[in-house]
Amino acid sequence: MAEGIIERLHQFALTEEEKETVSIEISDVLSSTNDCEVSLFGKVVSDKKVNLQGAKNTTPVAWGNPTGLQIKEIGWNFFQFKF
């Protein structure tokens, strides 16, 4: 199983759109610091779209039901998990 995961990670590549850089003003960073201080960002590697409601139903259970967990969809299979 570990070999399969390692092989998938070696095949991982960003799309051209994901490689684009984004310019962020320091004022935007400072205003968002508190919101992201205890966040985890994750991308589901899949050809199929992950259903946000499904992620909200299954992730807390898989993670031991952390108090106050909020899940926000950022993009295609890309999520912010706020604790």
C-alpha cells in the first residue's frame, strides 16, 4: 500500500492554472491571519468532483469529531478546514 501511495505522489503534478502566481497585499495577509491561524488546506486528488456536503459529513467523523470544525470549499477538490 505504501508503495502505491509513493508512486501516486511521484505522479502528482500541478496544472498550468495551479502554477500561476498570485500577488497578495500585506494588508490582506494581516486581515486574514486570524482566520487561517488554525486552518488546514487540503486538495483531494481525484478526477471526480468531491461533494462538499459529503466532505462535511465524513471528515469530522474520520478526524474524531473536532470541536468547531468548519469546512470551506476553495476550488475544485480544494478545501479549507478551520478548527
